[in-house]
Amino acid sequence: MKKSILALVFAASFASLSAQTETEKKESNNDYNKWSIELDGGFNKPQRPMGAGAYTEIVSPYVVNLGARYMFNNKFGLKADFGYNSFQEETGSVDFDTKLYRVAVQGVVNAGRVLNFEDWTKTIGLLLHAGVGVAQLEDQNSAGKDRMGNFIGGVTGQIRLSDRFALTGDFTTIVTAKQDLNFDGSNFNGTNGLQGILFTGTAGLTYYLGKNEKHADWTVINPTAELEDKLAALEAKLTQDSDNDGVADFKDEEPNSAPGAVVNTKGKTIVVKDAQGTVVKTESDLKTLINGGYVGVYYDFNKSTPTADSTGNIDFILTYLRNNPSANIEITGYADEIGSTSYNNTLSNARANNVKETLVKANVDASRLTIVGAGEDTSVNKDSDAARSLVRKVTFKIK
């Protein structure tokens, strides 16, 4: 009997060890221990079946349990345990002396973490356990033996003593199946089914194994912390600019631009020439180019939103402002001569304000931006559609 019980214990332990699922793999980066050893003892009460005239004390000694538990994560686990129950008569009962040897495999739910006990305590825990097992009842006064199956379930209260030890109190119900002997060792004459009921109440200690500081029983995993870390890493990646050209590395096609190089919106060095054909190489040259009106944003007739072809110039100004955080800029809007002067004043101001709002939404401080509605630009022939398209614009001046 003892050899078969030991074999079952090792088999159950092996099953627990091999049940490392993908969930456990995903949690492997969390620094907490998962194995524990549990020892407890106390009282039991065989409720039924009992032979005629046989009964135990209401609280009858004694029961001893030894188990090993593995937690897949901080909420769910599996344990294998061996139990020993002793049953003896109370005064006035017929004499009997029986022993019950049991082994079981049970699933475990850390209700303390599921119910967020950490919101009000860090020392009290609660485990729920249930499973199946096999048992053998032996009559010490005869050669009678009875092998049976059982279903087991219970609740375990925990008091955390340290990172290595917890005090436990457990109440368990065991329901037996295919039981041929009564708990007192006499023959059972009823229907052979789920007829046996046994209650146990124990107190004990849990010892936590492992090199980490805490066990899964007491580990609180913040479901948003990992997401926040990932978002922070993503933000860092999106904003990293190795060559400080104002274009983040993830969209920089030339991440090693020379210091001070003028780049386009993809981070590639561009060659810009002023009116005299001189190549613009420095930020100082670029400022001269911007202030000279070579960078403009253009608009269709009676529109305050820029044409698709000219939005790249807003990005050009944005890159300059990011590379020169002390620079301020004046944004001046214009309109052609078609329409009333008062309407065109309003339209030119709206065009300048539209560019300002775009830059503010790109995280440029609004205090760095001023707008001017310059009204009508009368420098071109107002009867020429092509000429008028050149003055429906916004220009910039670096301060």
C-alpha cells in the first residue's frame, strides 16, 4: 500500500511539474517564486457511512496532510498532496480503529488575488482548491482493506509570516466513491456510489521555495504596468533622433546626417540654393532663406486650408523650430484682390491662423508663434489666375 501511495505522489508531482503552459511562459519575466511545500494537521469527522453503533467524537483526531504546489501565475496553480486520517471510536461506541490513506491532484485558485485582497491587506490570503484522488481504508483490527476514489474540495486561509512562510487554516470536504467498507471498518450494505462524506479541519505551515523575494501567492501584477512600459518604449522609439536633425529615427532615411545639415521630412540631406545660387548649408543660411520668402504655403481661391502640395513646407518650418527651440516665428497670411478688402483681411488672418494651429498640434508652443493678417497682396496682375495663385499664401519670418 505504501509503495503504491508513494508512486501516486511522484506521478502527481510529475504531472504538476510538466503542466507549464504558455501562460506560465508569458509570466516568466515576473520575478516571483512558484513552488511551495505544505504541511498541516488537525481533526476530522467521518460523516457517513458508519456501521450500526459506531461513531466518533464530533471533533476527532487526527489528520495529517503533506503536499507540493506549483503556481502557473499569481492566480492559478496545481497541487499534489498525500493525506492520512485516523478514525477511532468515541466512548459508548463499538470499538474500531481505521486509517485512511489518500492521494489527490487539485487545481488551486488564489482567491486573494482574484478578489484583489491587496486593496486592503498584504498579510491575509485565501486559496480555493478542488480535485480528484484515490484512497485506501484499512481496518487495524482485521485484514479489511477498501480502495476507493474521491472528490476533494476546500478553502484555505493564509496569514503571511514572512517571504518564506505562511500560516494556514483549512476546511476540506471529501466525497468518496465506490466505498465498500464503512469508515469504522464494517461492511457497507448500501448503494455503492458517492455515498461517503468526510470533513477535515487543519492548521499548518506553507514554505515557499525559490530564489526570488516573493511567492506568487503574494505577488500583485498590475495589468496596466506592462502596457505602460511598452508604451514608454514605443514613445522613446518614436521620438529618438540619433543625428538631431529633427526627424525621428523610425522615419529617417539618413539617420547619420552631418551636424547642421538641412534635411527634408524624410531626414535626407537636401541642397537648397538662395536667389544667387549659393548652396544653403547651415541653420543661419536657412533662416535667411525662410525670411526671404522662399518657403511658403499656398491656397486655392477662397480657401483657408493649404493645398496638398504645400503642406510639406509647414513640416519644413516645424523641423526648423524643433532644431532651434529658442527661435520664434511670425506667420503672415495674404489674399488676392478678388473680393472686398474687409473679407480678404479676414481670409488672410484665417490662413495664418490655420498654419499656427497646425504647428501647435505638432507640439510647438503657441507662445513662439505670432500671426499677421496682411490682407491683399497687390504685387501681381489681379486679372491673371496664375499670378493670383502666387499671392494666396502664408510666409514666415524667424525672430
